[in-house]
Amino acid sequence: MDSYPSCTNILSKGFWYNYFDIVFGLLFFLIAIFFHLYGFTILSVATSAIAIGLLSISVSELAEILAQRLEEPYSTFVLTFSAVIVEIILLFMILLEATGANNALTTVKGTIISAVIVDMNVLLGLAILLGGLNYKKQTHNEETSATYTTILLVAACALLVPSIITYTDTTKDSLFTASVAIAFVLLFFYIAIFIFQTKTHSDLFKATAKSRFFRLKNKQQEQNDEPKEHEEEDANYFFEKLSNMWNLFFIFLFIFIIGFLAEIFASDGMIVANQYGVSSGLAGLIIAIIAVAPEILTAVRAAKADEMQRVVNIAMGASTVSIMITVPFLMALAYLNGIYLSLDFNALQIGALLLTIILAWKTTENGDTNYFEGLSHLTFFILYMIMATLYSG
């Protein structure tokens, strides 16, 4: 009987700590519908974005419960795949707004790249910075980052192919054919990566014995002396007591609501963007941050707990999935709806993607991180945000 929150529990601090994202997410969902129906486009965009962010946190929390019941790399898959579904839904709804009168297609392309930029600079950078402020040095399995950076460099080169073709004497049909071919290559490459991660070389994606993650077990006595408030709140968390199947049900229920919100966000968002001249680069960054926000919160919590291996898995795993799953699925959805979507990214996007991967490689290559490396990633992101806002190429 105590599985369900009583009236007394609803008024307690613990209830709001556990369920604020769901309560306010559903509240802003209703408010967004009201503003949308009555034509308040700016307010509907703002409230739908807030609702999407909050309910995405709910999806992330439920995915985290499932992840705790699994081992790496499966635990990271649960989180990254739930996040990439939200990303695909958002981008697909924007794709449906694609007409000759707006920049929806350009925004979608910008978001595909921006999602990786945000994952590898904001998520990774913020987690390393905050973790580094708590610990002088944090460690992880350097083979994980080495493998991921190799994968991401190949993926970036694949996206570079259609972009290079645009500088040749080619037709629109040839560019689309090249984009479709690249989408298939990325999908098949990811299937091979999935087998590599889960079957043949899963040890490359787990924390090593030298990782501080293992040494945390030696600090349990010290932790037992700390206040148990959050532990008691977590123990009363309704979804912790549900089976995996029920948690999956609620994950897809929240994703369904997010899909409805994404339609409002896309339709009204494109009106606002065209009306106020918001660049497609800035719009792509905003959408990417909304989609990646739950992963950022999860990574920051992991970094503060000194689980840098988890941070690396989330940041680089999410980037890998974001390119290799989002691109093929979006192209398929676009084709089924009669929308021409090609992978011709601009020079800034491809250049920033390659530089981001190189920066992440240098940050993680020796298996150690510190707060200055996190600050470097955040600085790079600020520079990219300035360029993306003003870039017109």
C-alpha cells in the first residue's frame, strides 16, 4: 500500500524531490496546449520546451533505474537510446514543417551536428569540470575513449562525403543518392559496433581496476556516517518498486507525450524562428540542448560520484548513437513523408564536429581528467555557439 504516494507524502519535501519533473512536466504540457490553441506562439514554444525537458528527465530517471539493473555497456544503451528517441521525435516533427518558405531542413541538419557538439562539449565538459572541482584527478578506461573517438572520426568522415560532393558539378539527385548510401553505411557500421560492444569486446567499455570507481567501495564506512535523507527518498521512489516491463511502459508513455509536445514545439517554433530571424545554427543548438539535458544531469551526477567511466560512456556513446541511428532513421522517415533530406552539412558544422572529436580524444587519451580539461570543452562550445549564431554559409 505504501507504493502509492498518500496526501501526506504529496506535501512532503521527499515527494517533490522525487516527482517534480513529472508534476511540472505535465503541468507545462497542459499550459503549452492552451497557449498553442489560442495562438500565443512564443509562450507555447517556451512552455513546450520546458515540458519536453522535464519529461525527458523523467525518461532519463526511469532509464537510469533500468541501467542500474544491468551491466555496462547495456546500462549506457538504455539511457542513450531513450534520449535518441526523443531527439528523433523532435527532429521528425521539425521535418514535417519543411516547406520552401522556412529553414526547417537546415535546422534539422544543424541539430544533428549540434547534438554531438553538445554531448562532447557541454555534457562531457560540464561533468569533467564539476567532477574535477571535487576530485583533483578522475580516472576511466582509456581504451573506451580511444575506441569511441575512432568510431566518431569514421562517422564524421562519412558525413563529410555528401558535403564534399556539393562542391563538385553534381545534381540534386546525385547528392540524395550519396546521402542514402552514407545512411546505410552508418547503420551497418553501428550494427558491427553494437556486436563489438556487447559480445566480442565488452571489456573495453567497463571501468578498469585502477578506476576510482572501485576504490569508492573502500569509502563506504565514511559514507555511512553521512545523512540518509536522499537514500530514504530514493527508497520511496514509486518507479524503483516496479518491474522492468512497467518501467518500459512508463518510458514509452512519457515519450508519447513528448512526441505530442514536439509537434507543438516544431510548428510554433518555426513560426517564431522565421518571424524573429533566429538562425538555423542557434535553433539547432537550442533543440540539441533540450534533447541532451537529461543525459547532462545524469553525467554530472556520475562525475560528482567519481564515476568518470560512466560519464565517458554516456557522452561518447550518446554521440555515436546520435549520428549512426538518428541519421538513417530520419532519412527514412523523411523519404516516407515525401521530404528531400540530404546530408550536405556546411563547413562550420563539419569543422566543429572534427575539432570536437579531436579535443575529446586529447582530453581522454591517458585515462585521466581534471577540471581544466572540462573548462576547455565548455570554452570550445561557447566559441561554436557564437559562430553558429552568426554563421550564414
